Amino acid sequence: MTVEQSLSDHGITRDLSSAVGRAAEILLVEDNPADAELALIGLRGDGSINNIHVVHDGEEAWEFLHREGDHVNAPRPDIVLLDLNLPGLSGGELLRNIKANEELRSIPVIVLTTSDADQDVRLAYASHANAYMVKPVDFQQFHHLLEGFKSYWLSIVCLPQA
């Protein structure tokens, strides 16, 4: 049962396009082109109006967040989907840098990675990740995971405004 069905069954109607009241700005930090493409398909699959920005490593993500280099006109993300296994500045280091920065720490960071190692999960939460999701290898399961992400993080949760 979807969130929409459950709400409807209880007589509750709600526009679930985005809890921020506008198109959400999502920063996807993913170095694997195939995983990035699958994530884009899953995040846009229902025709959602959210804006998804893809960067391929930690340094580029940091530039995006600080509106530097090629990202001078980048919007402030409402949420970050972060792979841990990145070249250069790792996802863990980027997470710690975001959460240590007073201007950025309120942005929810959702770790989306292949590792289900307890050490990685613990380290991510110790670094103040807002959630930790393991990428399934099966496309249908990955799509289902992203549907759950959208239902919760983009429809129910109130995200902070810039």
C-alpha cells in the first residue's frame, strides 16, 4: 500500500508532489554513471516536478554546495543523496564537511550506497547522516527504494528552507 492510498483510506487528501511546496532541489552525488542513470529514472519515473542535479565526485559536490566553479548558479539543495564510495573527496568526508558547515548542516543528507557494512552505517550516522539506504542490485528493488524515498522525504517530511 502506498502512502497516498493509506492517506486516502483515512479520508486525508494531500498534494504529495513535494513537502517543500515547490519543486524540490535534489543533489545526487554519484560517481557511477549507471547508478546515476538508474537513480534519475527512479526519481523522475512518475513525472515528478523535482529538480535533480547530478555531480560525480565529492569535490564537485562541494563546489555545487558553495556555488563555485561551474556551479555558480546552482540552487541550494533541499536534500542530498550521497554515495559513500567516491573518488577523491570521499562521501564520508563530504558528509562530515557538510555537517560541520553552519550554512549547510541543515540540509538533510541521505546516504545511498552499495555498502551494508555495519561499520559504514555507524560511521555515517556518527557523521550526522539523516538516513542510510543500501542500493539493491535489482532494478525493481532499487525503483521501490526510490519510491519510498520520494514518499517519505519529498512528500511527508518538511524540509528546511534556505
